[in-house]
Amino acid sequence: MRRRFALILSVLPVMLFPQSGNPASVATEIDAPERLQTLVREATCAETSATSSARLNGTSLSGVLSGSTATGTIFYVSPGGKDSWSGRLPIADQQGDDGPFASIERARDAAREKGGTNTIALGKGDYYLTQPIVFDARDAGLILTARCNEAPILHGGPRVRDWGQQADGRWTAPLKLPSGEGVGDLFVNGIRQTRARFPNAPADGDPRKGWLFAAKCEPAIDMREGNTRFCFHAGDLPAVGDASGLVVDIVGGYQPGSQWGNDTLPVVSIDGPGRTVHTKGTGYFFTAEGSRYFLTGAKALLDAPAEWWYDLGAGQIYYVPVDQAFFNSVVVVGVLPTFFKLDGANGMVISGLELRDGAPEGSGKFNTETRGFGAIRIERADGVKILGNSIENVGVGVHVSESKDALIAGNVIADVAGNGIYVGTNYGTFGKSNGARILSNHIHDIGKVYIETAGIWFQAADNVRIADNLIENTAQFGISGGSLWGSNDAVYNAVIEHNVIHNANQQTADGGAIKMMGEQGDSLKSIIRSNLVTGTDHLMNRVDGTFWPPGYENTSEWPSPISWAIYTDGKASGLRIEGNTLSGNITAIGINGGWSNLVMGNVITDGSGAAFRVDDSTGRGWRPPWASPNRIEGNTVSIDSSSGLAAYVYAPDHGPGYVQFAHNRYIGNLNDRSFRISPGIMRSGEFGSLLDLQKAGADTGSVVAPAD
């Protein structure tokens, strides 16, 4: 990875005092994901030898590919093939009367007819899919892969041709789609373009630009209405005429100016005199004053380079090109949120393919199933392997529901609208996805449309191992696991280790790099260890539309940005957070509402907020019989600012028995305000020094070491 080695070198100075768990090993134990993707492709391509997986020996994927090499009959597919041919030849014969199939569906059907464990091998070239390809129990053990040394590219929609330029500089092309389908995204030479919107997207990509901000409603909206309507300031909205097709992309929360929730909501109507936008909203979060939003989807908004709009009735797509070279560009419309659906297809392997340019649906809450869709969607299919693929410009990369022992390894997943990888369940049935292994993937630029997302999101999944992944540039979470609904989607015995997470929580007021939830209120018995986390930030605006500065934390004000490198939430208990290296984040490690968590042997440097932040809020009134204090011990912490907090504890319900500190090593600018404890237990009051904390009996054996 072009940035990976520079990243690791930049944090080597923070690894001066490794504790138990050996955080320094993070820098050497991760294999560069693109290298692993290449090795996986070589080990799983159609004509590979049975011993080629030995190339992975000594990497983090040693031994995981047993049983995934080609077996049975190989059926070939090529963009230049014909479904009337046998599919048994990789290229057409000299007579031109036999060769590969043209479609994956025909190859799938031939493999079913043949019986046994067979392989579908895709040759190089572009495949433009018009509908999802479904595999079921008849396809158990099927291998869908690339030919060796070839690069098949699958697009989630048709290529658009026959463009013509209008007098106003816009270009149009005919595009007739089947009934019920629409254009989810437009891609020009593989780059996602912008659906016509107001305000226009900032040309420099600054996430603090291009927003409107909700006004205070008079009379006030009842919070129980959720976000079914919100108010706007006079003069904010352009005239759009017919509201059909208009969508509001909104980031909001219950408190004025706070933003932790997000959705894309169809607009029902706009009441100009009442300055109110009515939407098909949800009850999930409330659109308070100051929530930020933009409008999209109306022809009247098509006024900036790289914007597009689709006229469904006329079957025409409109586009404003960035430059005159557009005429020679390859333009694809993304209509498919799902390329492959594996429904009961146990043991299938998908490897070495490039999937790109799909529809962005997948992680919004309005009118979608739980974290739904997925370019590769696995339902009730055990033992599936997703190996060495490239997945880009889609809604969700890989979605796994109610399927055991999935292996997702060596893939590159990038520029997705929602989650990179989701492993979990379907609401209502709540079957579990136990035993998943998510290894050595490069996941980056996640949450391009839906911000409440993660590079890897898992729930209702026991015995999951998430290791050796490189995750960069996520809207909210790098890795998010645990229960949202209680026991129905609880997680136990998870291991999250040796991952590098850089630049998480770039779009919300409350998020972080690694998060664990425990709404069921028992011990998760899970481990977060030996991860490297840098650059975790936040994005939060005030009611007046100004933004808090990057890296900001002030524990004395509310609402205020909250951002953590690693944290527990929703009563998450029984976690071991050990041997992680956390540099250049805001809060390093947080505990919110749970018991019996152990934070041990971590190295924390260059933070702009508290090194440790502990809050009993999600667990107030709850102390189970098995609960023991949260322990923060044996960590090395560098405080780089005179106003920096070593620890902030706010536990009015649980009091001093909620957390204990021991044997930590603090370096740098500690003073008589380095610890803030509420309710006050130190004689000095709410703020105090390490000595004050120790005299209060809440710390044993911690020391302040010289800065050098």
C-alpha cells in the first residue's frame, strides 16, 4: 500500500514503551492487502495448480485456502462468447462454432446439469450485468473465479452510448430501463458522478461545505414525529416545482446542532409559506434545529459539472461533463445493488473478480431491510469464501446474513455508499452468522452516501475473527460490532486484532475507529488487541452552520463532538482491550455503560482529547451481580498538551466503584487538572492530579515518567 508504510513509519516513535500484548507487532504482522490480493488471485484462478496456495505460506492467510482450488469441470465465460456454445473452451475454436459462454447464468446452469463441484472461469473484459445472478443449494461448492492472468470486470448496469450535446452544454442519451428500476449512480471512466443537488457539492471536496442547516420550527415539532418534517430558513431552498423524485440527504440528531444519525428521505412536499419540508421519514432519529442537509434528484438542480439527472418517464439521462473529452469516455449507469446473491449455496467460492459501478442502496434506514443489499450478498449459505476480489463503487461490498463460517480475505473494497463488509442477521428471523473470518482486506473510503456505516460491521455473530485488515477513511466506524436490539443480535467471543485503522469518523459527531455494543447486558467475552489506530476525528456543526474545529474535545460543554479510537457502548461488558497503539486521535479509549472491562498495555500518544473517557450513561441503574469495576492498568500514555486530560470519568450513578486505575505510566504534561472525576472523589474537587487520584483510592501504582 502506497500510504501504509509511511503510516507505520510515522507512528514508530509512539511505540517506545510496549506493554503486554506487544503493540509494536502491529507494524510487522499485517501483510500489505494488495499484495495478498494478488497472491490470492494467483492461488484461486481457474487453471491454478493444487499447490499454488503454498505461495501464501508465511502470510496472514497461510492455510486458509485449502479446498478452494479448481476441481471438477471448468466452464468458461467471455464477453465474446455465445450461450449456444459448450462453454468448455476458453476461447473460440478456429472454426468459430464452439467456445466459451457469454453469460455467467448459462455457465451456472451448465454446472448444475453436470453435477459435482465445478468451476466457472471468467475471461478478461467487461461484463455489463442487467440483473442479479442468483445461486442456490444446487450450486453448493461451485467456484466462480477468473482465468489465470486475466482480469474480468463486472459492472452493475449497462454502458450508456449515443450521447448528444444540447445547446446549453448538457449531454443527453437514451436510457430505457425495466419497470421499477432507476439509476442509482452514474460513473464516467470509473469515477462516481454527482446526482444533481443543491447546494452543489464543493469542488475541493471539503466536507464542511455544500450544506443547508435546518431552522427552528414554530411551533416546535414533536420528537415522536422523528424526521417526517423539518423547517428551513427563508430563502434557503430553490424553486424545484414538482417534488416527485426529490430526496433530502440529512444528517441530524435529537439535540440542536448534534449529528449522529443520517438518512436519505424522499420528499413528499415543500410548504413554502410554512418553511417546512415534509418527508417519508422514519422514527429512528429526530431532525433537530441545525441538522445539515442537501437536496438531490430534481432536474432544476442540474447546474454544475459532473452532475447528472435521469428522466424516468422520458427514458433520458442528462449530464453536465467536466470537460470536452467526455465524448470518448466510458459511461456506466449503476442499477444493481446486488451482483451475486448466494441463497443457500453452501461452500461457494468467489475469487479474483472486479465488481464495480453498482447502485448505492444498502445502508440507509428508510425503506431498506437491515443493512441490506450487498454487491455480493450471502443468505443462509455456510462456508462461503470471498477471496482476492476488487469491489468498488457499490452500495455495500459484501453482505452476510444468517450464514456460518464465512471467509472474506484478501479483497480490496473501496468507495462504497454504505458498509464495506456486513456480517449479521435479518430483522425478525435473527439467525446468526457465527464463525466468520475477515482477514487481510484493504477497505477504504467507506460511507460515501450513508454515514452510519463501518468498514466492517458485525452483529448476531459469535466467534468472529477480524484480523490484519487495513481500513482507511470511513464516515463513522472502522469496525463496529455488537448488538443493537439486545439478545437477538448479541455477539460473543469476538477477536479484533492486528488491524490498522486510519482516519475513522470523518463525517459524524459521535463515532470512532473500533466500537463494541452490548445491549443485551452481559459479558461479551471478546478481545480488541494489537491494533494500530490513527487520525480518528469528527465532523459536527453548530446550529448556526459553523463547525467545531477538527480534533476538538471539551468535556464541559454539550452538545459537543465525541470521537474515540476504541470504545464500548450500550452496556458492553467483559471486553479486553489490550496492546493497542493509538496515536493522533481525539479520545483514545472510552467505556460507556458497561462493567468488567479490562484496558491493559495500550500505548497512547498525541491525542487531542482525554486518553481515557468513562461514562456510566447507557448503564445507569444497572449493576448486575457479576459486575466488577472497569480496570485501566499497565498503559503508557503521553500527554502532549498542558490542558490534556489523562482521564475523564463521569459516573454519577455508579460512583467511584465504576472504574479503577493501576500501574499506568504517564509521560509529559501532567498537572493538578489532568484527572477529572464526577462525582468528585478527590479532595481537590472534580479536577485533580495523579497524586490526588491515588489519595482517593482510585489508582494504585501509576507513575509520571520524564518526558524524555
